[in-house]
Amino acid sequence: MRTVSDPGHASNGSTITIASEMHALRDFAELSAEWFWEQDAEFRFTRFFGRATEKLRRNESDFLGKRRWDMPIHGVTPEQLAEHIATYERHEAFRDFDYEVPGVGGIIQYYSVSGTPVFDPQGVFLGYHGVGRNVTELRLGELAIKASERQLSQIVDGSPIPTFVLDARHRVTHWNRACEKLTRLNAKEMLGQSNTWRAFYPAPRPSMADFVLSAATDEVIARSYEQFSHSSLIAGACEAQGFFPLMGDGGRWLYFTAAPLRDAQGKLTGAMETLQDITDQKRSQSLLEQLAARDSLTGISNRRCFDEKLRDEWKRERRDLRPLSLLMMDVDHFKLFNDTYGHQAGDLCLQRIANALQQVVCRPADLVARYGGEEFVAILSATDGPGAAIVAQRILDRVEELCIAHRANRGGHVTLSIGVATAIPQADRQPESLTAAADAALYRAKRNGRGRYVVD
């Protein structure tokens, strides 16, 4: 809008022009689908024009003297609102800030506003002016379309992902072809039924979709699916995995996700569950875990597996107040053995010793592992010192029975030195203390002539 510095000396033509422009601006405001607003330097609304009351679906007095965020505002996250306020404080322009407010009668209205800062000729900030639109009908239409599209996409029979959908009464409304193939139950016998359990379990129990549809608590869900989790991608969805022995040949591992279905008003109308066959991945994972815990040369457990086992047994025996014993073993003069017979013979020697150790230390709770190089260890759970000494002597006798030639060693054959340590684990001690004690005993066994065991 143009201003005249000296209205008293303005020409009649200029006055007519200004009046004409103001009248045109008012007409434009009245005809526009938008309303116009102004705010002061404290961001408080000072004026509305352009049939604002009709378009706001609220009274202007509800806004005047207030900042936008002083009133109930919905449809934005705390982060989005904080950024909007920060934009104001930086005196920057903004476009299409969308939010929701309760209108007349509590009916939610959707607003979209844009604004720009106003400064005087000296650059002093005066406030904001901008435009707003009531986009309620547009948003509701978009929500309805999205809901329809989402529902259609979720139930497409051609989806390669096994999927079934339940209505609000827990009845099957969709059972796609992929689900038929996985469960070996066709859609005709499942549609309209509320017994989805029979596709997965030998006895009646709720599916994850049933729990989601019932808005079950975490405690209730955990009774059936101990390790379930809430989806980080889908609001209200739950995920879990499990083994289903009745499915397929030999059972199948499934990963399943159940998500709520809602209408445009947010009302819960059903639930959808997708299923993923992860049997091959589980088998591969199990094989990799076995390989990762095995020594590639001897086939027995490796150092990593030993460390994990020792920590677990330490915790268990500390809880049960039982003794835990550890044997540290070293092949005597193994470097001389390699120098005399070659590394291939050395590898074969280690393999035979590992096999002998497994024959002696064979209880399910015990563990034999290759500790590194020519060193071996044995964890003896719930075993006291005298019992560990008996096992150590059996190992010495068994290795001697192998009669592996070693002319650089005393007696002309391969022998072991063994350090034995026993402890009742305590809260103020770590499992490494047991390893250190066994290692110290092993050192004394070597110093005392090798081919023997020493108890710490």
C-alpha cells in the first residue's frame, strides 16, 4: 500500500488513486480463498481481514492479542512447533506451516499459513504479516484417499509377502496367495473365520494381529511372545519371531509383524499381519555362530567361545555358590617339535591332543578350547580342587597313551604341563582372576620339570 508524506499537499488525483487501490485490496481480500493477518513485534495477532471469521471457522477475538502457539495447536510434533517459533525469533519468512485447531463445536480445522517479517526503513523489526487458508476439506479428502490406497495396497492378493487381515471382530477378511502357500490353508476356508491360530499352533491362542486389534498390554502379549518388540516404523505395530514345528517339513522359523488399521477418523477398524519365512537365515546364522566359536585347526572351541563360557559359568557358580575349576595346558617343547618334525606334523599333533582332551572332559556343562598356539584350556563347572586334579591326571595319562614321538622332549614323546586353579566365584572378583591363577600354576608346572600338573 502506497503512503503520502504530506496528505495536505497530495493532489486530488493521488488521493483518488490511493483510495482506489485500498478499495481494490479490500475487494481482493473479500474474494480471496485466504485470509490476511498481521502481528506486532511480540508476534501477537493485531488484525485480520478478508472474511477471516468465516474462513477461520472461529471468532477473530479468539486470536487477537495472542501468539499462534499461545492457543491449542495440534497436528505438529514438538520439534516442528519449536522450529516454527525459532523461525519467528530469527525474523525469517515461512511458508505453508500446517497445523490443526479445534473449531466451532469442537470440529477440527486444518490451517495452512505463510508469513513474512515487516521492518521499518531503518531496519527495525515491526512484526509479521501473512496469509492463511482453511484446508480442512482438502486434508480430509487426502486422508480418505490415503486410507483407501493403504487398505488396497495392504490386501493386494499378488503381494509376495504372506499377509492376512482381520476386521474389528477378529474375523479374517483377507488371506492372500502367499499366505496360502506358507500355511497350506486356502482363503476359502479361512475367510470369515476367527480361528487363525490353526494355521500356526496346535491349540487355540491369539495371533499377534489379535493382540494388536485388542490393544493388549505388553504384559499380556509377553505371555505368548516373550521377545516381542514394538515396531520402530509403524505406530502401534508389534513384531516377533518364533519357531513353528507344525509348518512345512520339519517346522519353519517366521518373523511376523502385526499393525493396526484405522479409518480417516483414527478409529481402529482391523489389523494386518505379515509373515516372513526366515528358516534359511536362521539355519545359516546357527552355522555361522558354530563356525565363529570353533577353532579351524582342531575343531574344538576357540578363545572367543572360551571367554564367553567362562563369564557365563562364573555368574552361574557365583549364584549357586559352587566351585569352578580351570585347567591351563601347554604342549611341552612344542617349538622343538615343529623344528624337528615340521609344521604339518605339528598340526596333526595338536589335533590328536584336542581329540584326547574332548574324550576326558566330556560332561555337557564343561568346555575344552584351544587358547592359542599350543595352549589349551578346560572349564570344569561345579568342580572342586581335588576333582580338577583327578581330571588333570587323566589328561596326562591319555596324552601319554597317544605315544606321539618327540625325541627333543624328556621321555621321547609328547607331554603336557597343566596348571589347575579353583575358586568359588565372588561378586568382588572377576573371572580373569581364575585364568591368572591357572596360568601361574602352569608356569610352576613347567619350572618343576614339565609333564605334570600343579594345583594353585
